[in-house]
Amino acid sequence: AFKWAKDDAWASQVIERNGKFYWYVAVSHATIHGKAIGIAVADNPKGPFKDALGKALITNDMTTETKISWDDIDPTVFIDDDGQAYLFWGNNTLHYVKLKENMIEMDGAIQTISNLPNFTEAPWVHKYKDWYYLSYAYQFPEKITYAMSKNINGPWEYKGILNEIAGNCNTNHQAIVTFKGKHYFVYHNGAITPDHASFHRSVCIDQLFYNKDGTMKRVIMT
């Protein structure tokens, strides 16, 4: 659907707003070196999806803190209680930016979060009660760790490991969702294809629990 893209669709996320489904995906740009983030839109989560913007929203030349071509990956979008949407993304450097209500334009300058230890990739933002949670892949091979804040703009306080290294997969990439009153941690390991585990990932889900102080209990892979 992205005529401006070359190849290599990487991790992505779909989010619904006002009856439309917006799909944020990292791809290789055809004319600007490196990864870029595009947005597809559909009236139904099954598609068909079309290019919502006609160009990339984020390109590698817009983020220069890290001198790699794949720092603009792993987009995740969070819509706050006040209706403000935010896009978070990154590899080695973590960026975020406000989105306009149309979900396809930035609303202000790109911000950088620099105080999270060993940020690698795979940011995910969610809210529980009055806390914001920012989880991410940590080091390599990857664990999942997280930070908490009372404000979406930080400051973020690092809270430690949420999910340990799978042991059969070098990467991990999580999502945290609530469904019918229960909380779930979605991630991946290499259990189904252990001979090729680093790149043949197996999707997993375990229940997530919170402590009384709002911190999350460590997720043990089952």
C-alpha cells in the first residue's frame, strides 16, 4: 500500500479511533536511506488498508541522535484519557511526539526520552489507574523492563525487569492489554521453532498482575 516504501515491513500496531483503524508500521524507505514509519487506514480491522498519508510520517533523516539506519522502528500509539494521541518509537534512542486528532499528522516537535537504562527497542505505553507505564526491550538478548510516571511526558522512574530473557529467542516485544477486567502480557519467544528461534518468533500471552503500589509483578513465561 505504501508506494514510497521499498521492502521489509517490521513490527507494527493498529489502533482504533472514531471508527477508523490506523496501522503504524516500520518499513524501508525507497528514496530516504533507513527505516521509516508509515500509516495505513481502514474502516475494518481486517482491511482493506490504504496509505493514510501518501508519504512516511517519520523518516531516518528526522532523527539523528543515533547514527544507525534502523532507529525509526517499533511504532506504538497511545491515546490518553483527554483524547490526546502520542506516537512512541525507536531503537537505541526512544522518541515520542503528539499526534493530531486525525492520527496522521504530528502536533509539535519530536521529543527524546534519554533516562531509561539500556533502552533497546519495542516501547509500549499503557495506563492503569493514575499511573502511566512505559515498557521496552532491554539489552540484547532482550529482557522486558518498565518505568512509571504520573505524567505522559515524564519524568519516568525505572522499575526493573518485567519479563526475563526467553532463553530460546534473542528478542522480545510486548504488548499490555486489558480484556474483560483481566490484564494480559503479550510477547514472543522461540518455543515453536527452537532451531531458528532468533527470527522465527512464537506469540505468547500470560496474565499480568499489579501490586498495591501500582508496580507490576514479574511475568513468568508459561
